[in-house]
Amino acid sequence: MRKKARLTITLSPDLLQQIDRLVDQRTVRSRSHAIESLLRQSLTPVVSTAVLLAGGPQKGETLPALAPIDGQPLIRQQVEHLQSYGIRTIVILAGPHEAAIRRELGDRVPGIRLIYVSENEPSGTAGALKLAEPYLQSLPLFLVLHGDVLTDIDVADFVTFQQKENRLASIAVKPRQADPNLGKVLLQGNRITDFLQAGQEQSISIVNTGVYLLRPDVLSLVEPHAAAKLETEIFPRLASMGELSAFLFQGIWFDISSPANYRLAQERWRQKEQG
């Protein structure tokens, strides 16, 4: 996590009043937070839509997206983080947990348009994205985030990277010791040459973090009305085509779907909030 620098600025009273009106103690906590958010939005390359893959486990099992992080459900932390980078539309794919997510978020978050896309049958991460295609097909680029991921990834840096790479898709990745539960990538420069499924061992791993930037053309690789996974079917195909890049980022990232990782995530996030 990069440390923040202290900066003193002088503003006119009328501009300061406009900034104060943005402070709601929830999504915008202070004057400095409001100014930082405005600067991020003005400097961030334009990606206005994100997709949350919040289907998670089967109905009746604990949903990571609703697990509390520093007093609020993970999905609210995700929404606030995306909003700080100029995301204004979030498509939610919650599968059997749609009702629970709706109870938490409602149909609208201030400043964010929420779109829920229902699945009649489990269709996998790629199949679920295909269902959302009508909301994504006219966009130049969209962000995808798994609902069990806690991260402070710099979305602006990720978007800039993807635009420079000029490939169909980019995956945010991090180095981790071998973990059989995480998908891994093999690299040649920034290009992913092979995408290894969870369970395929590597002693030192570059792991898939569950954060992606995709062009809508990727959805043409998914058959309509068919179950398919990004991780096992679409990403390996994109890698073989030379159309998949890896964005190595610094900062916080946890998959909180396991109890051990959830405890570590809570501790690390508290440390972050305490400075």
C-alpha cells in the first residue's frame, strides 16, 4: 500500500461549500476524501461500468459478499471503492443470492446505478457475464470483480495498463506462495502464455486475483444459454490467442472465501484504516 502525502491547498469559500456537500459520512467521509475522489474521477481513464460476480456458494451457504469488513458488508466496501474511481453503473450477478444482495444494497446506491441480472440456472462466471451482455456490449471496456475479493487495487492504473496493452482482456495478478485453490498464470513479459486452473501446482505462483478488465468482444467467445467459466474455458483460450495480459499490482488483496483468509483480511484492513 503506497503511503499518502500531506498537501496544503487554498480554496475559495464557494468551492469549499460545494465540496462539503459531497461529504455524507458513508461513501465520502471527509473534505480530503471528497477532494481525492474528485481528482481520481478527473484523472482516471474512462471506465464507467463494473460487474460484480457475487453468486458465490450454493443457496443456504455463507455468502462472502455479505461478510463484514470493518463494520460493513464486503459488497458495500467494493461499491465504495469502485465509486471512488468513477464507476457509475454496477451490474450484479448474484445467482441464488440475489434477494440477499438486494436486501443489503437495495435498487440504488447514491451516485450508482445498480442492475441485477438473474440466472434461472447456474451458468458459471462466463455464462453469467453472457447474460449481462445487453448492458455491456456497447462499452469500450468494463471491469469485473469477484464478490469474495477484498482489495484496494488502483483501478486507474489498471485501466491505463489495459489501454497500453491493447488486448482483449487483462487480469490483475499477484505473486503468492503455492495455493492449490487459486488459478495461476504463466507469463512472457506482460502477456499471459498459459492459464492454470486451481489445483495445478506451482512452487511460486502468480495468481489470478479475480479482478479483470474485458472488452465486450470477449463475450463472443461464450456460447449463449450455456454454462461456462472464465477461468477454465475463456481465459485459456484468450491466452492461446495472445489476447490476455497480466497486471501485477501492489496493495491489499484477499480472497475471503476461506475462514483463515477472512481473518487475515480483517486484520490487514484494520491496519490500513488505522494508517
